[in-house]
Amino acid sequence: MKAKVKVTLKTGVLDPQGKAIEHTLSALGFGGVSGVRQGKYIELELAEADEADAHAAVKAMCEKLLANTVIENYDIELEPL
Amino acid sequence: MKAKVKVTLKTGVLDPQGKAIEHTLSALGFGGVSGVRQGKYIELELAEADEADAHAAVKAMCEKLLANTVIENYDIELEPL
């Protein structure tokens, strides 16, 4: 299976990178942009072919390594290779 | 509109962050993981309500700021606020 994981900051957690992007977009002349948040996007390939097992494995990877669950949420999408 | 932008390294571009994640996952006991690639995920809100105009604006933002188009691809998703 191929897994696509989005790791985003939880609501309320300060996001200085997002703020920097927002200010720079405004300075470049892009108006009407707000609420910019930057997160991580991770793609990986799993030998596991069963969707439920693959989801459980990727969830464990997120909890242990990919996301800091104190301040970040994660979202897992799976698709066949 | 709300825009969700994924910025990923082009195929063939070395990804040391992805390699580091892959090695660490293996060291943590997650086997059968390969092809790990890390990219960026950016969410933003646009005052623009028309989908075609919003897409054009976000595309321009990607070309000018959000992605380095020499080595990165970007993917734009739009949804109503």
C-alpha cells in the first residue's frame, strides 16, 4: 500500500512559519489571504497489502515518530501501490 | 475558498529528510517501509469565492513563493469555506 500522511498543527498552536508565509504573500501583492498554516506531508510505501493492517502500522508510526501528538494532528490516506 | 496545497520533491531529487525517516522507522521496528518522501502541506483561506479565480491565485502563489518549481511539484485542492 502507499500511504499519504498529513501532519498539521492543532488549532490554537502558534504557527510562525504560516505567519511568515502570510506576510510574504501579502507583501507580494496577494490580498485576501488569511489563516495560513504549514504542516508536513509524508509519502511512504508499505510492503503490507491489507488495508486495515497498513492503517494500523501507519497510525503507530505517526504516534511514535511522524507527529508530535501534543501539538499536531495527523491524517492518513491509503491507496494501492 | 479554502486551499490545501501539497508541495513535494520531484522524482529523482534526493530527499535526506525522507531517508532519515525511513532509517528511523526501520530502527523502531517498522519493517517493509520504503520510498519515504517528505514534503510540505500548506492550508490557507482566500477571500476569493470563485473557484477558477481562486485556483489561478493559488497557482501564482505556488510559482512565486510556496514551491521551488525547479525541484518541487505542487498540488492544489480547493473547497468552500
